[in-house]
Amino acid sequence: MAKRYRRLRCKDCGELIDREDLVFCERCGEPLHEWCTMGIDVYGYEDARLCEECAEELEDEIKDSDEYGYSDARCPLCGTPYVREENLVWCPNCGYEPF
């Protein structure tokens, strides 16, 4: 008897995912088709596997950090631009907090 596995639905398109096409969002961990993933045009995230929602959130966070003058500041551990949320500045890639 063949072993059966549960197929997951893609967070972005809602279709069932075959095992060979299954990847997970690097930010929220939700299942996606490989072709439904998105990267963003930021150092360290060009080839990221992100769902549409997480890609938009990350772009907004990085845009906000540019607005507050943190666009040139990069994490000393991984080189990713810092993100500012309220009174907190941190690296969205590795979690490093410089202050």
C-alpha cells in the first residue's frame, strides 16, 4: 500500500501544492508554490522566498526605515538595512538590535 501524505494549500493562490513544488515563506512559515514566492529588491532579500503579504510588509518596514534616516545603516552581522518600528531599530534578517 502506498504511503499517503496530506497536501497543503498555497497561502497566496489557494491551490493544492504538489510535494515537488512545496516551499515555505521564510518569514511566516506558511506553505507556498515555488512560483508564488516573491523576493524584494533589497540587499539580502533578492532571492528570498516570501509570501505576497510578508513581501509587502517587509517592503513597508524598509521604506519606513528610509523615512527615519536609517537607510544607510546596515546590520554589522549580515549587512541588511535596519528597520525602525516606533522606538526600536533592528535587523529584519537576523534580529540584531544596535541600540
